[in-house]
Amino acid sequence: MSAVRTALVIGGGIGGTVTAMALARAGIEATVHEAYPGDADGVGAMLSLAPNGLAALRIVEAEEAVQAAGHPVPGVVLADGAGNQLSEFHGFPGLPATHAMARADLYRALTDHALARGVKIDYGKRLVAAEERPDAVTAVFADGSTASADVLIGADGIRSTVRTLIDPAAPGPEYAGVLGFGGLAAEDTVPAAPGTMYFAFGSSFIGYWRLPDGQLCWFASLPRTEPLSRAEVHRIPAEQWLAELRERYADHVPGAQLLAHTTPDTLMATGPVERMPSVPHWHRGRLVLVGDAVHAPSSSSGQGASLAIESAIELARCLRDLPDHAAFDAYERLRRGRVELIGGNAAATNRAKAGQAASPPTLPSPEQMFGPVHRHLIDWDATVSRAGQ
């Protein structure tokens, strides 16, 4: 492969949009091809963007735009589900605060920033095939149109088409054994300091924090052996799900109070909690994967968006510095160990939430839980070696 000058980015979500911006900074022209006819306004629930994700966004000058779309939650309190506070911390010195926001607001902030920087986003382009030639790769879309470039980057999510084009035998998403839910409770339901996220473990787990308007936003899960699709979850009335959640959390502090003060109209059913198992092949020929298409760690990690952003930046660095197949090899060496460690830790948390763990999890200290993950920094100016360093 000669020096990369152009790229097709398949998928206009978090990973795809940041990839295109990072490639532009690396001097590579990239066009985003999004399957849906429009952007993701109104799609998705809440998420958090950790300090490492915000630090990576600084490289493409998107940190401030994203921070403005959310609100800071630098503090973390760990509790045992019986009302006992175990530990707390208020962020690491020198790092930006974790920010919470609606997924749709993050999409919008990144999309607006990318468009302002000249990134082209082509909607209604669902990939169905990719044809490689010695000098280029051509994407074939469902509407019959095509596009060609030096490389094709699959940022098309956990059900990635590009992943199956790279390896038809590649694994798909793995169900974590729980269904995810969120909701809003009245501001006087339980004490919660502004700017602090609470994690209450025990036989069940619930997380919550106070929104800028005073309401309490919470997230929790229901164990279920047989998975339901997102559509199947949404066909079941919110009243029924809320009743099941209240039964599950009847003895949980403060889960019982939060659910008792949540109404069906504010319940958010996010569907099955899933993660990507280890993907054997991250790339083939001129095709490569980034973000959830290759390393979705499940929402339990709190790192899905941040890891996708990191990988987007690192892939751009590798394509900038290594003008042949070595770029993809170096990118995988830079990323695989980190993302699989975080994904494995999240899988252990999911097993505990599903009641599959042999005993309740031992709660780590904030430093153990967040330190190495949050402090991760990418040195954009450093030249990537073929060894992935």
C-alpha cells in the first residue's frame, strides 16, 4: 500500500466522526458515509465521557464543544447498596472532569464541529460490499452508488458490516445477561450532591447523579437469561418494566426510593447490554475497524465513547506515519491490549449484575477503578513506529 491520501469512513457516529476529523488533521482527506438518512438527533439515552476521552478530543479541538453539550460530574461515591458510603473521590488533579450528556447531544456537538472543519458527511449510504484493487478500495452502497479511496474504515457500530467483510467468521456482539434501563426521579427523592456520580453496588447495582435542573438521573439493569432485541424491549409497556425493576430493587438503598419516584413516562429502556468479544482480525487489505465495530466494551465500563475516540485518533496517527500495511498492524498493537482489558473488566461487572458471579464483587478503590484508564494520554506529535509505539 502506498502513502494514504484518501479514506472512506463508514458510519457517522462518535468513532466515525472523530476519525474523519483526526484524518483531516493528519493530512488525509476523509468522507463519512452514514447509513441513515439523517443525523442522530434524539437517538440514545445518557452517557458519560471520561477524562481520557476528553483529552483525546482536544487533539481535534473538539473538547470544549463537547463539554458545552453536557455537564461536569467530577466526583464519584461508591456505596454498598445498603446505604453505607464506602469511598469517594473528586477527580484526578490535572485531568478534565468527566462529563455526562445525552448521546444525541454528543452526536450533534461532534457533527457540528466536524462540518465546521470541512468534513463531508454523506447520508443514506448503507454499505453492502467493498471491492479492492491494487491501488484503491471501492465501497458499494445499497442505493447503487459507489465511492473509492485508498482505505476504508469501518466505524459502523457493534453490528458492523465492515467487520464481516474483513472476516465472514468474525464474532458478533455478546449479550451480557442483563437489560439496561434508565430514568428520572424527582430532585428530593434521595440526597445527591451536584457534580457527583453515585455507584451503589450490592445484590443489584444502580448508578445515579443530579442533573442541572435538579432531577435525579439513574441507570440500572434487569437480569434476563434470554436476550430481547431493542425492538422487543420497547414493545413491552413501560409500566411493566417499572414494576419488575421495583421488585428487583425492593431491598436496595437507594434503588427502591429512586424507582418508587420514577414514572413510566420518564423510564428509558435502552435494551440488551452487549459487548464485543475479542475480534481476531481488526483489518484486511485496505479495510480496517475502529470503535464499537471492533471493541465495544458495554456500558458497564463507562468507556465506550472514550475508547472509540482514542482509537480514532490513534488510527489517524498510524496512517499519517506509516504509509503501508504496517499502519494497521501498528494501530492494532497500540490499541488491542488496552481495550480488551477494559472490556474484560466490564464483562466481570456485567456477570455480577446478572447474578452470575460466585460472590458479590469486591469494590475497588477509586484509584484502582479509574486511575490508569482516566490518565491515558495520546501524544499526537510523537511518530508512530512499526512496533506500535
